[in-house]
Amino acid sequence: MVDGAIASPLLRWIPLLPLAAAAIHGVMLGLLRRTLTRGGVIALSCGAVIASFVLSCVVLGQLVVLPEGQRLLIDSLYTWVGAGRFSAEASFQLDPLSAVMILVVTGVGSLIHVYSIGYMDDDHRDDKGFQRFFCYLNLFTFSMLVLVLGDNLLLLFLGWEGVGLCSYLLIGFWYADRWNAYCGMKAFIVNRIGDFAFLVGIFLVFWTLAGAGHPTLAFRDIQAAFPAIGEKTVTLPDWLGFLPGAPSWRLATLIGLCLFVGACGKSAQLPLYVWLPDAMAGPTPVSALIHAATMVTAGVYMVCRLSFLYAAAPGASAVIAWTGALTALFAATIAITQTDIKKVLAYSTVSQLGYMFLGAGCGGYTAAMFHLGTHAFFKALLFLGSGAVILAMHHEQDTSQMGGLWRKLRFTHWLFLVGVLAISGFPFFSGFFSKDEILVTAYAAKQIPGHRALYAIGLGTAAITAFYMFRLHFRTFYGMPRASREVMAHAHDPDNTVMVPLWALAFLSIVGGIVGLPQVYGDMLGVKDSNSLANFLGPVLGHAAHEVPHARELGLAGFAVGAFALGLAVAWLLYLRNPELPVRLGQALSGAYRLLWNKYYVDELYDAAIVRPLVALSDLVLYRGVDAGLIDGVGVNGPARAVVGFASRGLKYVQTGLAQSYLFLMLLGAIAVVGWMVR
Amino acid sequence: MIDAHLLSLVTFLPLAVALVLLLAGRAPELVWKGVALGASLLTFGLSIGLWLGFDPTRTGYQFVERAPWLPGWGIHYFVGIDGMSLLLVMLTTFLMPIVLLASWNDVKRSVRSYVFFMLSLETAMIGTFVALNLFQFYVFWELMLVPMYFIIGVWGGARRVYAAVKFFLFTMLGSLLMLVALIVVYYLHFEQFGTLNLDLVALPGTAARAILDTHVPIAGQAVWWQTQPWLFAAFALAFGVKVPMVPLHTWLPDAHVEAPTSGSVILAGVLLKMGTYGFVRFALPLFPVAAVQFTPVIFTLAVIGILYGALVSMVQKDMKRVVAYSSVAHLGFVMLGMFALNVEGLEGSVLQMVNHGLSTGALFLLVGMLYERRHTRDIAEFGGIAKPMPVYAALFVLVTMSSIGLPMLNGFVGEFLILLGAFARSPAFAVPATFGVVLAAAYLLWMVRRIFFGPVENPENRSLIDLGLREKAVMVAIVVPILWIGIYPDPFLRRLDASVLEVLRRVEVGMAGGSANAPHADRVGLEAPARAALAEAGR
């Protein structure tokens, strides 16, 4: 136990309550095939998550009353895995960073649990589906909470894999559909590629520290011991000589990059983002909770959790920043042409996660966490809003079949608009502040090569974001209805369990920016230390990285507003003012349009370059060639045939039966042994 | 009284019951099954006494029993367990009642012979794990072959005879080499100490010298066939067939596919561990210099096994073949961790032996349950059966996840420690091995998807009946340790500490002795990093 850390036995119950609920559901469904009543399911599942939320608020209260430098609560249970020098505790820690995360996870999680009551009620595709859904959702909440509360890398990895499992189960929730099952599997396997690198990163961390006399994976100990290995280098093998800085790399850079590849998988960054758009096959509350608000931000959390390491590894940070910026732009361009409402939101999630990595890579860990929080609000709002639309349209997701819905879904329409404004950076909505923080950080990040280009990419992407989000909004809610008359006649706002979470999230999407209000606005309002989020996180993440004069910061904000206005104006022009124009544009630029519509053919490329060759290699070369052909054909059956051929001619009288010949052989052996010994 | 002979009781109870059954008169099948199940349950119950009575803090063997057998030849009845054999004995006694219960309706022909062979197999397996006399080890080792041969050859599938013979010949070939090597060691021991002795270790409290104290010369010191590399190679071949290591693995898929469910479970669960157990019990302490020298070879074969097994598993069309090839990959991990020669890797390796027995055993049980219903294991025959068989699907996915190495389930703990240990020894081998976790997800989840998800298109699958009470009981029993080891592996790992350290100490001493006595230490490939790794390991 670290000095100053206070034991708080409440901490364990935050993840364990949802786990208990999931276990009860799991045993009932997976073994006994009994179901709880609908009310029972709701009471158990939603009750557990809401209780977790309440507990989170309680421990947050315990945390903030502590003096600033000592905000740390610990709850150690037992040694999970220990062998030799290695030891990983089942131990939870709450510091300001974890506190922010558990509030987001349990807070948004509770809202989405409540929403799911209404959303999944509509589902009659599978008996017991209602309870199964909540079982997975609870299990997810547990895993995610372990991920953010775990006090060491291995426990983080437990949560990391656990959320991956739940993602797999929930994407393929409606498993009778082949496509859903395929998407779930794809998500798991692509994530595993990242996890492979993540594991290598863990090994590197452990053995490097062990070499310096500190065998540990606990975050606090890693941080304490880090200066001892901060300057250590590793010599790269010759064939990696083309890399910048070769042949001698800082270990911190190598570790940072390995772990970041893991983050690329979990948080859907280039080149491992391909699973997230397909993850939309899952039920919409899942898309909101797992594939927008919480799980996919795990990579960002991990980078922030190890910010001391990344701060000492400028090479790794530069890769993170550039990966983030390029992913943001790349995904945003794909989102331009998509017509499936959830696909657009999925690509926008990829893009927004790119922003978070851009911020974190540029040293703006607080900014990244800020955007993580606001994004959780507005993207959950957008997904849940889209879910309300999808319910109203009888599970139609294609915006080509929508339009004119604002008359029918009045509240949904307004709430969705709030989300659109927030993500597009409409002034003083939450997304405006958080995205601006990231852009300003990038602008000022002199330590990153090409930081001005990063800023420009971020700004350009902001304009594209505004464009595609308004395009989505306009195509869904405005213009002429394209759905059948019958569908339109029955379309209406969903009932309260669905709407109340939307209202709450909309409220947060508007005002959520206040917690991280930049000082430049604080000064205008006469508020000292207005950025309370940064102050709260400061002791963990380091204080604000950028030093930009206030006037310049306001100027940059002006550019951002300009980007927003530009995107909005183009969307308005193309989709409200002149709806035939997009079609003609698409025809005029058919090459570019097809490229974007087909998502740059990345899936096809991976399939042709990796998946098919690997299967062909395994089947034709390894299995048929080596295994059946070479080893068995030549090595085993060949001699066997020769022997049999010989035996059938000469020894057929000896081959009376295998048991006997075995005994005979044994006897011969025994005689040989005895003969040897007495010779 | 029972305490003093508990280990022998656990070992021979099954055989004793089997012999009684053989001599008994006629009785309905249910009696044979019931008695066998009762005997195996009783054996398991008694082995719990071993688990509880075992003192994890003590180095050396516990529950030791020794009695003269052919004392003139140095042959004693000598048994005892350390942490490693304890875990494997527990695995054996645990799996046996499960298997008997699982095959309750599976076996219809000559039930009495079947339970006779199963019970005598149990004695042979336990006997191999607890033997502390080399002769005795060899006898049990060979004894195992006979019942297994008949179980595959009599109660197996269509090509059972081919599979049984292949299994038999592969193993036999290795065993004969091992026999020769054993005799050489015996002779060397006699040469050095002037006594005929086949005891593996000396009885506690005596100053006698035992086989493991034999100084096996390293290359250049003695007649070529008496040197460590040759003897190690002979042992490695015998054990490598059993493990199985690529390219000696091709008997395994055939044996698995043709064996009845119970045979597959025992084969994967216990018999394969004989190979890895042999390595850690004999090959490492007897030939440490050669073991270190051969480490690159073993590592290479292990990594090839991990990747090759996974890739070939991916393209199999028969469920059992998928699982069989996955065993090749999993056992590759076990070998990798063992030859990391550090505490992390070796403890992970032994734990992974248990894990593989549980996870792969459970997978074979599940495949068998489906086979009983549809009489096919062709993956293409299925699809969407999560709908008619939800409990089965849930358990299958759980076991799959354990096999993939998902944290909170048993496989992760073993795999992680193995890879961690291997990474310290050689990142160049550990990193490609780590990629095996990606492939494991690919081949298993692909199979799961094709079997369980999608629409139910084959009409025969529509009326499939979900697991019954007996089948659920079997699966719950095996899932309990899967979860236990995943969540709280400490009771298992702590029981391994002392014996793993002892193995590493012996390796270290052997290395030091070898290099001190030998003028050609450099020739055996003992390089500075390996030496450092060993020094680290023995800490």
C-alpha cells in the first residue's frame, strides 16, 4: 500500500454488483433455462447498474474531500496471478482519472440500461432475449469498470478482454442472422490483433522494470520506477533499420507503440478500425453504450493512464497524434456518402476517437479525457436518438427510406438536433469546448513533427463532421417523406423509458462543456480556475500542456466556428436547398464517390491480401501439403506400406493380432534388458 | 494406515475394482457402469486427501512410499508426489468420473470390458505420474498404451484400426528409444556409484545416490552415445511423440477422430501430459546442459506447433479435428513455457497442462454430446443450433473462451505466465508465439459461428434436444475448475512453487557442474545470456 492511499472497501462493489447480476442471469439462462419476469430483470439489472452509479458518486465524494495531491482510494482483494517475481493483484484504485471514467461508465450506462427496457421490449425475435440482453449488458458494465478501476496493467487487460467478449456477444446478439454473427467474430479477431501487441507491451514493461529491480505491473509502481528505465534504449534488429531513429530506440517508445497498437484495435484506429462500422449489427443501445460511449474509449483511457510513459516517449506520441488525425479525416470522408443512419454514426465515432488520440498524442491528456466525456454524452444521445427513429420506422436504418420525420417524431427530432450541434462544434455546446481544446493543443504541440498540419487536418475534419452530421439530420428529418404511407402513419415518438434517457443526455450534451470550460472563457465570465476538469485531473495527467495566448486561442475558436458554419452551409445547400445536386455531384465525381461509398475498399483489401491467402496457405500448403502429404504420406504411411508389404510376404504368420505381438515385443525388450544387465 | 498408503490406494484402487469386475459373474450393464463410476468417484475423493494433505512449503516428495521389489536390480516400488505430479494426479482422478458419466449412453458394446480398460487406464496414468523409480515409470508408461489401444480400436469410429495402430506405433517407436536411453543412464549410474539403482531420487533422510544424481557426461567427455545430447534426444523423441510436437503429431488427429468421446477426453486431457511431464521430470534434471543446448530447437518446434497447429486447425471440417489440432498449438505453449527455464514460464507451463486437460477435455465432451445426437461431426452439417440447444451453446462458448485464453478463465493464467517467461528468455520466439492468441480466436470462433449461429437450415437440426440433467452435471463439474483457476489460481500456483524451483535448481546445479568439470563448456553452447537466464531462474 502506498503512503497516503486510503482503503475504501466500497470500491469493489462498483464492479461486483453488475457482475453478480450478470452471474444470476447467466446461471438462470445458460443452465436452468428459467427466466425472471420482465420486472425482475429490470430490477436486477438496472438496479445493479444504478447502485453502481450511486456508489461511484459516494466514492467520488470520498475522493474530493482529500487534499489535492493525495486523492487515491485503494481496495485490495487478493493476489490474482503470482509466479516467481511476477505478481498481479486483484486490486482496485480510484484516482481522479478513474473517477471520471466510472462516472461516465455508470452514469451513461444507467441511462442506456433504462433506455434498453423500452428498446428491447419491442424485440420478439428470440425467447428470453430480453434477459439475455441485460445479462450481457451487466457483464459488460463489470468488465468496463474493472478496466478503469484496476490498479495494474493485467487487471486492465482483464477488463479489456472482457469488454471485447461482451462486444462479441452483443454484436451477434441476434445470432440467427449470419451477418451479425460474422460481425461479432470479426470484431473479436481484429481486437485480438491489437491485444497481441498489447500483451507484448505488457511483457516489455514487466521485464524492463524487473531488469531495473522493480518487477511490477501496478500503475503507481510503474510510475514510481519509470525514471529508472526512462532513458534505456533497445537495439533494433537490422531488418528494421529503415525506421526513424534506428538502430537504437528508447524502450519507452517501443513499449508505448506496442500498447498503442492494442489501443488501435480497441478504439478502432487505422489500420484496425474495420470492425467498428460492422459492429453496428448489434442492437442500438449496444452501439450507444459499447461502440460509442465507453468501450471504444478504453484505448484513450489507457494512453492517459500511462501518460507519464507517453510524455517521455515523443516518438510514440507523434505516432499516436498522426494516427489519430489521419483516422479522424479518413473516417469522416467515408461518413460523407453513407446512407445507413448507424453507419454514419459509426464512422463519426471512429473519427471522434481519432480526435481524442490526436489530443493525447499532442500531450493534451486532459483535453482527450474532456472530449471522451462530452463525446460519451452526445454520441450516446445520437445513437439512442437513431434508435428511436429506427423503432419508429420498424427497424429500417437506411436514410434513403426516411425524410420528413420531424413532423412525426417531434421530440426525437429536437433531441437529435442537439446531438448534431454538439458533435459539430456549435458554439458553447459541449463538443465545441472539447474539440477546441484538442485543436488548440495540436496547434501548440511543438514537440510533434508537423503539428500545424495536424491542426489543419483537425480543423478540416471539423468542417466535414458538420457537413455529414447535418446531411444525416436533414435526410432523416426534413424534406419529403420517402417511407411508405403506412409506416409514416404509425411513426411516433417512443414512450418514456426511451425518451427520458434522451432528455438527460441532451441536457448533458448542451451543458457538459462547463466542467472543462477553458480559462479564456472563464476570464470573460470572471471565473477563476474555470477548467475544473483539468484541475481535477491535473495531479494524474499533468497540467495543461499548451501555452497559447488568449487572443490567439479565441482566434482559433473563430476558425472552428467557421468550419462548423461551412459544413452546415454546404449541407444545407446540397440537401435542403437543392436536393438534386448531390445526385449530380455523385455522377460527376463517380470515381471518388464509389471509392468513398465502398469505404476505400479496405475490407476487400484485407480479405484479398490477408484472410484468403492465410486460409489457402493453411489448407493447401500446411494441411494437405505438409500434414497429409509430407509427414503422413511420405513419412508415416510410406514406410508402413513397405513394412506391410514385406510382412505380408514373409511374416504373415507372426501377425496374429496386435495385442499378442505387443506382448511379444515387450518380452523381447525385457530379454534384451536382462541380457544387457547380466552381460 | 490410510494416510501412510494414501498414494498407493489412489493409484491402485481403480485397477483393483477393474480386476474384481473382470472376475465377477454376470450382471446388467448398469452395474458395471455404476461400479466403475463409484470407484472413480471414490478415487477422486481419496485424491482430495492428497490435495489437502500436501504441504506446499516443503521441497521434495510427499506421501512417499517405498518397498523392495527387485532390490538386487535397484528396482523398488517407490512412489511420491511433488506439486507438479499432484496437479496432474488430481487432473486424472477428476476427469475419470466425468468421462465415465459422460459416456454413460455412448458405449453400448461390451460394457464390462470398456469399464475394465478405463479403470486400468486410470491406474496406469496415475502410476506414471507418481512413479519415483525409473523401471516402475517405464512399466506404467507402457501399460497405458494397452487399454488406450483397445479403447480406440474397439469402441472407436470407422477407421479405428488404422488410428489405433498408428497411435500404437508412433508411441512405441519413441518408447523403445527411451528404454535404450534409460538403460544407458542406469549403466552410467552404476559406473559412477557402484550400485544398481533405478530410484529417481533418494529416499528422504538417506545419503544414498539416485538416478538424478547421475553425472551424465556432456559432449566430448565420453562415448558418443553416453553423452547428454544423445540421451536427451532419445528422451525428447519419446516424449515429443506424446506431447505431440510437430512433426510427430499426425497420429493425434486420427486417434482423436476415431476414438470414442471418453478416449478423446482422456487422450487430450491426460495422455498428452505424459510427454510434457516426462520432459520436466526427467529430461530437464538429467540432461540440463543438453536441455539448454537444445532449447532453440525446442523453442522452434514449439512456436511452429503453436502457429502451424492453429492454422491447420482453422481449415478442418470435422469438429474433433479442429480440437485435435488446437491441442498441438496448446501443447506448443506448454513446451515453450517449460524451456523458458524460469519460474514464471515453468509454473505457467505446468498449470497449462492442467488447463488444457480441462478446456480441451470439455470441448471433446461437448463435441461428443452433439455427436450422440446427430452422428456426425461435420461442421457443415450444423448451423444455427444455438436456437434449439441454448444451454449447450452457452457452455460451448464458455469453454471456447477458456481455450482462447480469455482472462477470468483458466487458459489465460497459464498462457500469460508462459509467454511472460518465454519473453524473458527470448523475445524472438515469444513474440510469434504470442500471435498464437490471435489465431486461437480465429479458428475457434469460426467454428462456433458455423455451428451455432445463422439460421437453422438443416431440418435435422431443428429438433435437436438440449442437454439433459446428466450432461449438465458433467459440464458444470468441469466448468467449476475452469472458473476457479481463472479467478483464483493461487492454490494451484503455490503448490507448484517448491517443485518448480527444485527443477530449476537441479538444472542450474547440473549446468554449473557440467561447466566446472568439463574443459569444453563452450562447445555445448552455453552462452552468457542462457547462463544469466538460469541464474535468474534459480533465484
